[in-house]
Amino acid sequence: MFNQITPELMDDLTYRWMHLQAHLKAAGADALVVSSNVNNYYVSGRIFMGHAIIPAEGAPLFCVRRPVGLKGECVREMRKMEQIPELLAEVGIRMPARVLIENDELSYSEWTRLAAVFPGAVSGNGSALLRQCRMVKSPYEVRIMKKTGQRHADVISRFPSVYEPGMTDHEWAVEMYHVMLKAGNLGQFRIAGSTMEAFMGTILAGDNGGACSPYDFALGGAGLNPSLPVGQSNIKMEEGMAVLVDIAGNFYGYITDCSRVFGIGKLAQKAYDAHQVSIDIRAAIMEAGKPGVPAEDLYNLALQMAEKAGFADCFMGAQQKAKFVGHGTGIVINELPILGVRSKDIMAEGMTIALEPKFVIPGTGAVGVEDTLLVTATGMENLTPAPSEIITL
Amino acid sequence: MFNQITPELMDDLTYRWMHLQAHLKAAGADALVVSSNVNNYYVSGRIFMGHAIIPAEGAPLFCVRRPVGLKGECVREMRKMEQIPELLAEVGIRMPARVLIENDELSYSEWTRLAAVFPGAVSGNGSALLRQCRMVKSPYEVRIMKKTGQRHADVISRFPSVYEPGMTDHEWAVEMYHVMLKAGNLGQFRIAGSTMEAFMGTILAGDNGGACSPYDFALGGAGLNPSLPVGQSNIKMEEGMAVLVDIAGNFYGYITDCSRVFGIGKLAQKAYDAHQVSIDIRAAIMEAGKPGVPAEDLYNLALQMAEKAGFADCFMGAQQKAKFVGHGTGIVINELPILGVRSKDIMAEGMTIALEPKFVIPGTGAVGVEDTLLVTATGMENLTPAPSEIITL
């Protein structure tokens, strides 16, 4: 592996490779070829430009185009992907007869070029296999997620200190981004899916909480510009508005997701009531979400609780509704499992899940808590333990 | 087109469609199907989730999955891409026999699904055609780029006001990001290529200016974390260090690129000399870069000037050298043309180019100016007219 890696990470990478190799064998494949930044980071502990080749048995090979000078065991310099066969031969790995490559991360052009390096051998979707493995976090990943969640929760407590009456949603957002970056947030908002994007996170004030966006987030917001129509939209924050703040926490390359709601003065009673339902849903899912439980059941539990409380119409959006109440988070903010309609995922120990039961109250705004939760043998643990109540500004 | 669009933008979109249609006819194709955020933004003036279908003749069709409620002429709601044929029929567009889709933006999985909507009809790479068209900016785009460049240059003048002696590179970076965001920068750093990424821009202090990164930027920097190994890396800024600040300007969905150098006290004379060569290269290229000139010639001009001045060894990097001195910029920061080795691009009126002749001086750091330049009939115009000299802090 790359030089100067810690023994802890080295052990963890070995664990991840074994995990991937078990999946590879189950899929009847000889090798997995990784190309994307996110998956290269997963299998090597750092971003590099090039390919990681994980055979179904034995040590992997890392073919590095950039940076120049990256060295280590099983690491070879490479100018272009067409050299992979000769590099495999050099380290004594046989050319795979059945290889998986990343169908969901490689562009069609890149896929075509990489597939030609393994003529006739590409037999399935490596993206799906990697997504399945990454769904359950390794011990090192769990430690980083815990550390990230704690820092994330700590920073959220400082948001009221940079609020000033009369601000727009965006003016406050800029100050919160600043607080986040000063606290060590790397800023990078990694998300899977070629049409998904956002800057650090979103701030939804008042009825903008129900505005529709082109992106597949739980809530939208109109945004500041047609080039990025999501989140805050230069609304003056006024008495009676709920403001939902959803800024991602990425301090070490893993992302925790946590939203909290702030009230500009006193809100309509319905907002407090719906917010309490969100807190209750979180408690119920943390209790029910044990290993072995279908993720869809947890979505249905949330939906039933929202219906029973009389808030079905404003659950997970207004005009445009999300069909999920939670999602895995880790290197990217939208991993598996999906706690949503038609999800086939089953809860397992080591999953880290952003649970976000949210409600849009007309005339007031979006309310509800979002937390990153770790699935343990006995239920879920909250990794982002910031106070849950609506904070009055 | 989408409701509430300005007449100026409507005219401009019509111009872009005509431009695309001319290219489509030249390529012998009947239609172009756009799917990516960036290209949907180019053809419609806003981001939406769905597809724009540009026939070689006649009005386009916009098939919108999200946001809900987006209306306008030639706009249809769509649940899934398999509905495209029926929507085309509704508006009287014949199913194309030769269609281009985005080979470089669609993932292999997305490409396969979209190609099946047009059985046997996908005949070429729509990405390449769109890149060619976007290389030459429309009148509206030029206006936005000018406005962006002016704002960008104005903000740069405020960077020294948030510098404090004893800061690390990242501490200063965070304050400059804050100044940028307060001035209206949207923050979003759009870049083409699945392995390219950065947060807002980079700050390179001292020898970190020569550190190798996995990304294909002109310069690298070690970065703060293995998950994002580019840019500043928590170095204490000390007397004698050059600090190159390269933060993108994205105020309205179009990006200008501009770098300036700051000196912590007095620098080695070689740094001032190399910086002056960069300014001289910019002047020479602004003079020589007329419509019709091959972009590669401009790279060679820069290289020759660097060689003649005795700075060939530190031109465009140290251990890892960039093979270009400039690149188009617009909706994304790395558009065509490329002013580099083996470029086939020819300069044309309306191109907007980030020119960045940079030098890495061992023991001092990176120097050189970067500006966004507009190609006009008589030479180039600087859209980011911030003072060019090294600013002593």
C-alpha cells in the first residue's frame, strides 16, 4: 500500500479488500477494477488518479497516473490505462477472465476505453458491488464517522452566535459556512449521481422549505441562481419563520448529515407539534432499526407515525415529496441503505444512516430533525448529538 | 422555453440552438439529446432534471422530471426517460434516425438506458459537439463573463484585508472564501471530468506550490486531507514565502479564473523575475491570440519565452508539470480551447480563456498571474483586471 499509511488504516484496508473479495467470489468474478475517486479512496485510503485492481484472491495492484512519486508496495506508475495488462503481469496477477468495472461512475467514453483493456472480459457492474460493501462501515470508518459527528454537532451549537436579526437566509448561511470551515470542515460536498450537486448544504427559511428543486434531496429550496436552484434564496428571515439548517459535516473525508431548526421568534404551534413528531419518529426508528430489519419497514413506520399525527400531507415535502426518510452516508452523502419506498436493503450492524423525517408547514417553513445514526447490535446510536428542539433566535 | 425567462436570454438561447443545429447538420445527425446539468443549463438557461431534445431543425423539446411545476412552451413533464418517444410525438417531432447523446457525461449505466430509448439510432458523441459549441461564448454569455470577471477582480483586492501575520495558508484561505461568499460567489466549483474536483479554489504557500496532486490542474498542492489532496495544507506562512491564491469566481453560473501572488515580506529576486516573465507572457499572448491562430502556437510562445528567460525548469510545475498554459472557462472551469501540447483548437472571437503561465521557485513558492481573457477580433481583453504585481503582505 502507499507509504506512510498508519498501521490502523492498513489493517482496515486489508479488511475492506477481504470484504470486496468475498463479494467478488460470490459474483463469480476474477477481479474488480476501480477508477473513480471515491472508490479509489475507499480501497486505498487516499485519492489518486488511476486504477486499483482487486483480484478475487491475493494482493491488489494500484496503477497510479498521478500524483507523480506516489510509492508503496503493490503500487506501480502508469501513463495510460492500456498498460494495465503489462503491470498485472509484472506483479504476477493473471489477466482476469471475468472482470467488474464501475458502470455507474465511469462515463460511457471511459467505460468503453477501459473495457477494451480487458477484451471480452467485462462481466458485470462493479459500482453495485462497491456500493454494497461500502454500505457497512469498517471499524476505522465507524471511528471516523463518530469523530466527524461529534465535531459536526459541536459546530451546530455555534450557529446562533453568528445570527443577526434582519439577515437574509443567505447572509446567515455564509456566516455558518464560515464557522464550519474555521472548525475544519473541508467543504467538499461529495454526492453520488451525475445530476446531484450542492454547495456545502442548504438553509431553508419559511415557505422556501417547500419550494421544488431539480435535485433528489429530501427538501429543495429555490436557490440563489438558475445555475444552482437549491437551498436558500435571499429571503429576509422574519418573525414566525422556521429556518431549517442542513450543512454537511466533512472533516476527514467522511460525511455526517445533520439538520436543526431555528425559529425566528415564536412559530405557529403546528410547527412545534410536527417537529416533535419528527423527534418521536427518530426515537421509534432508533429502537426498531435493528440488524435484520428491512429498511422499507422503517420508512413505513415513519409514514404511519406522520399519518397518525395528522401530518401526512406535509411529510417529506409539499408539492414535491421525497419517497424516503433516510439514506446511508459516508464518503458520499447518499450511500445505501435507502429507508424508502421499494428499498430492498436490510439493516446491518455498522451502517451509518442519515435519518431525516421532515415536515413542511405552509406559512411557517420546514421542521424536523436530521441525524446520522450508527446501526449497532441493539439499535441505533446517534453520532450527531446536537440538541434537538427548535432553537428560538 | 421555461416561463419567466428574460427576452435577452430567450434571444440568446435561440442563438445557441441555431449554433447547435448547424453543428448537428454538419455531423449528419437528426437530433441531440442533452441530459447533464451543465449542458441542460447551456440549452435552457437553468438546471433541471430531465432531457433537452434539440432536433436538427425546428423547436427543441424539454422533458422535465424535476422540479415539479416547471412550465413553458416546448416543456413537458416526464416521469422517466422511456416516455421521450411519446412526448416527441405529442409535439410533432419525428423519432430521430441518427441521434447524438452525451458519451462523456452520461455514466455507462445511464448511457445504456438512454440509448435503448432510441433503438439503433445513437450515432455519435453529443458531448464533443456541445463542447465545440460552448467553446465560443454567445453574446449573453460574454456579458455574464465580463460581469463575473469584474466582480472577481474587485473581491481579490480585499484579500489582504483578511490576512494576519502568523496565519496558516488554510486559515487565510477560509477568510478569503468568506469574503468571496459574502460578495455573492455561489461557491459551486464546476469542473468537467469524473476525476476532477476541488473546493472553491486553492491557496499555495511556499514549497507546497510544487507539491504533486492527483488532479489535472496547472499546479497541485498537497491538500489538507488524503480525501482531497490538492491546495493548501496547513502550512504556517513565513517570511520569504510566495502565496499563490487561485479561487474561482462563480457569481452567476459562469466561472472566471484568476490567480494572484502575495509575498510574505520580501521574496527571493528570482520570484519577482519569474513573475514578470509571466506578466510578459500574458502580454505577448494577448497580442498574438487573434482569431485563426492555433492554440498550440500560443502554448509554444509561452514555453519559448520561459526558456529564453531561463525559467524552463520551473515553468508550469516542478516534479509534475502541466502540458498547457491556458484553457477555456465558462459554465465549467475547464472548457475548450486548450492552449497546450497537441491541441487542435483554433482561436476564435468569443472564446473566454484562463491563461495561467506559472512558475514554481524552490524555497519560495509558486508565482505568476492567471487571468480570464476574452478573444476579440483584434486580440484579447482581460476580464479580470486586478493589479498584477506581487502584493507584499
